[in-house]
Amino acid sequence: MFALDTHLQEDTWLIGDFPLCRLLLSNDSNYPWFILVPRREGITELFQLDDSDQQLMWAETTALARVLKGLFGADKMNVATLGNVVSQMHMHVIVRYQTDVAWPGPVWGKHPAKPYAQADVDAVRDRLASVLDAGFTFSEG
């Protein structure tokens, strides 16, 4: 049975679900920073997913990155699977701007997180609702 890692539970807002992945918003308003987690038990690496889940993971990641780039007017999209703190397989999809606080460096550990207020998370959900397709299910916020 799928269970979300406790670090991810504590550090993110639940947005909803794609067919394979849970979509989370990192609780750091310095960047529009999203995290995709395949809802499969015991997966720590991308290659542990079966072939069809790997294809679906990449499709969901690519679709999300494309939507976010347009929706947020990104200068660059950062997509990565780092799992040194959280071993559960997850994909970071981060909107970057040349004016953001960490540019051009990585976002990890550079600046203190600026937590979102509930109203700001709701605004992100509303923006996403206008562009995500029918295959996405929003959580109750």
C-alpha cells in the first residue's frame, strides 16, 4: 500500500493526483516548486518502476513542466530526482527565474523556506485548475 514519506507530508501541500503520481507543492514560496511522487509502494529509484510506470512518470513530469513553464512564465525549469534525505522516489519540478533568490544556483539549502499561507496555496490550485486536463484529480484543500 502506498504511503507518503513523512518528510514530504510535513514539508508540502497536497494538490492532487495524476493517474500515477501524487502532486505536491513544496512549502517554500520562494519558488513555484512541485513534487511528483509515484503512488507505488517501496520505490526509491526511477528504474524500479516497471516500464509502463516509467513511461507514465516521464509523461506526467513532462506535461507538468510544460504547463508550469507557460503558467508561471519560467525562465528555466529544473527537473530532478534527488533522494538523499527522502528515499521515496520523487521528482522535483521547479519553476526558476533569473530574479529568484537562488539564481543561478540550486534551490536546495541556499535560503530559508518562506511557507505558504492557505490562501496562496488555494491560488496556486486555482491557477492549475485552469490548465490541467481531465486526468488530474484535485484534493480537497
